[in-house]
Amino acid sequence: MKITVANIQCDVLLGKVDQNRATAERLIRRAAEQGAGFICLPELFTTGYDFELIKAQEPGSCPSSEVYDWLGHIARSLDIHLIAGSIPEEKEGRFYNTSFLFDGQGSLVGKYSKIHLFPPMGEDAFFTPGCECPVFKTNLATVGLSICYDLRFPTQFLDLAGKGAEIVFIPAQFPHPRLEHWRILLRARAIENHFFVVGCNRIGRSGLSVFCGHSCIISPSGEVLAEGEEHEGLVMAEIDLEEILESRKVLTSNKK
């Protein structure tokens, strides 16, 4: 089965939630017009690492019903599967860095809360780590989700492969000077597990951090099917799920 997947590569402006949402929606609509079946947004694409802004939300309103309904409406109106990057989620007074997956009917297929929190961004002092690593069956593919720093923990991806993931989406805020780490680790996770890896990274600057973009779509054999640079835009590719079986046959073949 062939599917077009798209990364939304954009800046995330602190304190500019409405502007971030407008940018996301504009690019989502452009990707849908170009035939994308799966569209992925960056990590914390509405707020960035603006902890004060996140804490200022009313208890129990994160994400707000308005934001949640907006995401479902976009997915339904465009008939797309939308990986809502990640957005802050509050549960019982604790905040989580959570990615949400909506289907073409605008229904929530599932969500994943980031397990490995990144100390240099102060993430481990603010967010609570998730503890589950599920996969989600859609009418297009079986999907796994990870977020940014998770990329450095290969056993998480092995777990997703064991559960049947065909595509793993990785929304991120990966900064310089670790661009090559990002590019190499995306390919490594795809090669190790024989599935497609879709890494959606932001661009721009926040404080001292400069984010390196280069969103990528990687085949099960480690081929870079599409890669962005460091400016706003879409990073898209058509993928063929049959390549997963072909990649795995190589290891089971007696040929050297």
C-alpha cells in the first residue's frame, strides 16, 4: 500500500499560540491539497517550552476543548490522519508532553506521552514522563509515536516494532549542534527495526537554542526519501508499505 506522508516544518513562537496555530493550519491544508494521508506537526507546536504559559492554563483545561476540537475538525474536514506533534496535557495536576493521533473522521485514535524527558531544556523538572509505548491501527497503517529525545533510546523503537508498527512518527525540537545526531539516529532506528521513520523537527530560535530543521522521511532500508533544510515548508514523500517486508526478507534470506 502506498501512502503520502508529510512533515510540517515550522518555527514555534513563544507566547504566540494563535499565530503558531495559524501557521500549522496553513501548512496542514497545503499538505492535504498535495495528497498527504498522514501529516505530522513538531513537538509542542502551539506553546514551545514556555512553561509559565502552560502553567497559567486553568486546571483541567490543558489541552483546552477548543484546541482539541480544532485538531479533530481539521482532520475531519481534510480527511487526513493528523499527528498533532505534541501539546501539553494536564492530568491530575501533572503535565505531560503528549502527542495525539486523529483519523480522517476527526476521532482520536490514540495518544502517547513522552517517556524520556530532556534535562537541558528543563523538561524533566516540569513534565511527568509517560510510561506506555502503544501502537495504533488505522485504515492506512499501524503507527507508533515517539517524541524527540526518545530517539536516543533504541529499545523503545524495538518495542514498537515488536508490536507491529509500520511507521513511527517522531515530532521534535532537536537543536544545533546535534544535527548529525538527528539525521544518523533517524536512519539507525529505521534500519534496526525495518519500518518507516518520519521525523518532524522545528526550525527557529528559542533563547540560546537554535533548532536545526531537516525533517526527514526514512525508508526501512535507511534510504532518505525526503529531507528538509532549515526553513519553513513541507517535507513529503510517498512510501510503500511493501518495502517493510522486502527489507525484512534480506535478513531471512540465505544469500550473503
